[in-house]
Amino acid sequence: MTHLSASQLRRAANIKYTIETLQRQLARLLGGTAAAATPLKRRKMSVAARRKIAAAARARWAKQRGTKAPKAAAKPRRKFSAAARKRLAQLAKARWAKAKAAGKKTL
């Protein structure tokens, strides 16, 4: 094969190209061959490996959350007395009455 002339190499390349073209046409005609129809292999990960990866991710998140300063305890909500709620309701009703008297639909 090493002592082929340039014209012989060109002829061999043309023959190879023709063969590949004919194979593609045949595959299209027959709906694909075994070589063309084989899908790419996908790697499968074992359940144990997925569990290890998930555990490592959880550990990373826990470590990251642990380095933050702890949140201050939320203050308990202050409660209005019944008298204060009644007074606020009266003030709101007065505001709405004034707005309606002025012909407004919003405050």
C-alpha cells in the first residue's frame, strides 16, 4: 500500500467515497442498518453511586448552612387590645366616610 502512485490513491479515495455513498443510500432505503441504528451508549449510574453523590451534596449544603450566623429569634407579634382595635376601626370608618362624601372611590 505504501508504493501506490498519486493517481492510484485518488482512485482508491473515489472508490471509498462511492462505497460510503451507496451504503448511506441503502440505509435510507432499508430504514437503517444495524451499524447506523445503534444508539449511543449512555452510562448508567448505580443506585449506590447516586446515593453517595446525594449524601455528599447534602453534606456540602449542611456545611454551607452551618457557617452562616444563626438568625435572631423572631420577636413575638405584638397584639392590639380590643379597645385599640375598636379605635382603629372607628378611625378607618371615618376616613372612608370622608372619602365617600368627597366622591372618591379610593383613599
